[in-house]
Amino acid sequence: MTLSNEVECDEAYVVAGYKGQPEVIKSKRRKGRRRRRKGKSGRGTMEKEKLPVFGMIQRGGLVVLHLLANVKQKTNEPFIKDTIDPGTLVYTDEYSIYARLERWGYDHKSVNHGRGEYARDEDGDGFCEVHVNTMEGFWSLLRSWLRPHRGISQEKLPLYLGFFEFVHNVRKRGKVLLGSLIELLVSKDPGIQSERNNVARPCLCAQYVVKAYVLYTVRLS
């Protein structure tokens, strides 16, 4: 999947520990939840159980999410280059991990959240086109969806993220996607079957994906 035209990049942090794994929790000798929340400030990492999620969204189009070990340029660079077409106009905040976007072949505009700037009109047409509000809005929806689960394990978080990304992209791609999903589900091709077997509980996951697709397309129709 590639993104182009105008793309917003941003990072968010999701609290995910070792839910359902009491042995791991005991071995880490963790403090109580309230005491952990009073820990040192800073960017989240897997080790801190505050996992960084990197998001790229094409305005009016698809979104791509990646769960990261940390938020550094060398970590984000391959995801950006593999996903966003060269020459694309990329909007970000002021975080230093985006400082080399122009060297990597992208047009780059940013807003400075640290100074209270969240949107800017550069061409004088009265419309603030420089912002990352589309991606910020996506994070808000993701957090609202995750909150009722009352805790998520690091092991399962990629599945939650993948499902939420899928739901968003289905709304953009439309009914064309359903045929491809069913084909993957019932295919007898040895290569596809091997990939399915490498996914945990593949049939159950695929059934939920198809059901989710039908549910959301019916709501849109």
C-alpha cells in the first residue's frame, strides 16, 4: 500500500503491558498502576509499556499504522520510504524525527505544537492547510475504541491496530475489497495456505474480518 498527494505523519503512544500473562508480570516485579504512572517523563517505548505507534494517513484516503520499538529517525525511515511516494507533500509536527524528510525526497511542512501552533494558512486563502489534525482525529477514535477493553497486552496490540486500520481503509476502498478477502479465505493456493497457517487462529481472524467488512459496508450503503 502506498500513499501520495498529501500525507500526514504522527506518532501516538498506547499503554499495553502483559495482560493475561501473570508469570511475566511477577518476574518484572512491577509497581502498582498508579505508582507506575508517576514514573519519569519522556517518549514511550515497549520496555516502558507505553508503545509507540507510527501513523501515516493520506488526506481523504487510506491510513497505515506501524507498531515501533522506539521513535527514532532510523526506525521510522524505512516505513516512510516504503509507504509514501517520493515527491509527496508530508505534514508533521515539529518532532525531530521528521527533520530529514526533504533529504529523503519529500516536500515537508510542519506545525509547532510546542508553541501552541496547530494549524497554519500559508497561501492566504483563509484555509489552514498545514496541520496534522486528520491523524490526530484518527488517534482520538483509536483511543476511544481501545478504552472499553480495559487493558491490552503487547502481544495482542498489533491485532487491534491491524483491525482498526482495516476498518478505516474498508470505508475508503468500498465493496471492491470483499472479493479479495473471500479469495484469500478460501484459496487452495499452497503459498497462500502456508501464509494463512502462519497466522494465529487464521480462520477465526478471517471470519471476523469478513463480518466486519459486511457490517461497515451495510452501514455505509
